[in-house]
Amino acid sequence: MPAIKIAPSLLAADFSRIKDEIQKVEAGGADMLHLDVMDGHFVPNLTIGPVVVEWVRKVTKLPLDCHLMIMEPEKYVGAFADAGADGVTFHAEAVAMDYARKWKALSGSGVAAAGGYAMTLVCKQLYDLKRVDAAVGKLRSKGKRVGVAVNPDTDAESVLELLPKVDMILAMTVWPGFGGQKFIESVVPKVRRLREKSASVDIEVDGGLDPTTVKAAAAAGANVIVAGTATFRSDDIPGVIRSLRENAEKARSS
Ligand code: DX5
Ligand code: ZN
């Protein structure tokens, strides 16, 4: 199984001191840096674009793991690759046929204050495979790693056909759009199913991960652990990164 990697999510950092924040997690033992890109359409929030990725690239040696929560990712993946991303992940729901998706209200999702919507799937004949291939092809031509993300209620079966095309599947463990939400335990069986289907693919989990919730995710086969609030908001970043790694490693071997 691929090694455990800890990926602090910049979303929880103090953006007025972004260089110091990044260097703190790098010195604290992070394996990669997770960058959340939101467009206000796929999810009800806006964050950063390629110009920020380009400047982040200059202040760290950590691999940059860009998570695109945007519509029409095939139009933008090249810009993130050129800005210095090492891997780019786009959502399966964002390249689905229009008839296969709808907006899902997020109220009750754990972000009481946020409300809003995220794209979700309503049937399994989902992808416009041409769009998947366009995004994958652009990234491969630039030598980048490719990931496909799935929202909490998109099942494993829907993305099994994409496994041979990608390096990583990201199983969202919260509804995308905001940091600081509660880990959705019901995603764990999906992680287990994906790991049964591939021993080699990276399986990333994102949302609500901390030294406790990481145990269930890693025991099911997740190996790339995104953590925003738990890392950047801690007074002991090296300690939290160490606990995330140790607890994940213990959980997968027990
Ligand atoms: C949510 C983002 C996450 C977020 C995780 O849409 O994809 O990467 O930053 O934040 P925490 O670790 O605070 O749940
Ligand atoms: Zn993310």
C-alpha cells in the first residue's frame, strides 16, 4: 500500500502571513501542501486561483496538491499545472453530464452558517468521458499527477472505471466548500471499497481529519491525509503532524 502522506490544507492558514505559515508546516514534517480552489459555482465559496499557486510555489519545496472545486475543470487544469502544481485533482461531479447532476443544499451538513449548495450526482451514467480525458490529457502532457475527487454521496462504483486513468482518488469526508466541518463517518466504507479495488492508487481523505478521525480513514485504506484546522490552527504543528502519521500507520497495521 502507498505510504502515509500528511497534507496540511492551506485554507486554515493565516493568509496575511502565508509564507511563514507554509514554512511552519514544512518544518513540522508535512509531506505535501493541499491547496483548495473554489469557484463559487461548484461550491458556495471562493478561494484562490493559479496566481496564488505560482507565488506559493516560490516559497516551499513541498509538492503542491491542488484540489479544484470548480466547474469546467478541463478549462483550468493547465493553468494550475503551469503555476507549479505537482498534482491536480478535479471533481467527478464537475465533469458529469448535466442531466446527471443537480445542486444539493448544504444546510444541515455541519456548516450551519454557510448554507448554499454543492454539485451532486443524481444518476450513475455520469461522465462525459471526453471531458475527463481532456482534463487528464492536459495534466499528463505537462507531467503532472492526476486525481479525481468524489463528494460524500457519490459512490465508489461510479468512479471505478476511472481508476486506471488516475494516480489518486479523493474521497471527500465533508461536503466541499468550507474548512472546519465534522468528519462524515459514513464515507469510510467507500474508502474501503476503493482500496479493495486498487492496492496502488493513492486514496486521499479530506475534511474533518484529526488524530482521532484519521484512524478509521487509514484503517479503511486511505493514505493521503488532508488536515487544515487540525494542523494550521494548532499550537504544536509538528506534534499534530506526528500524531496524524503515527495514528494512521498504527490503524492500517492493526
Ligand atoms: C473543504 C476543503 C478541505 C478543507 C479541510 O472543501 O476541501 O481541504 O480545507 O479542512 P479541515 O481539515 O478543517 O476539515
Ligand atoms: Zn481540499
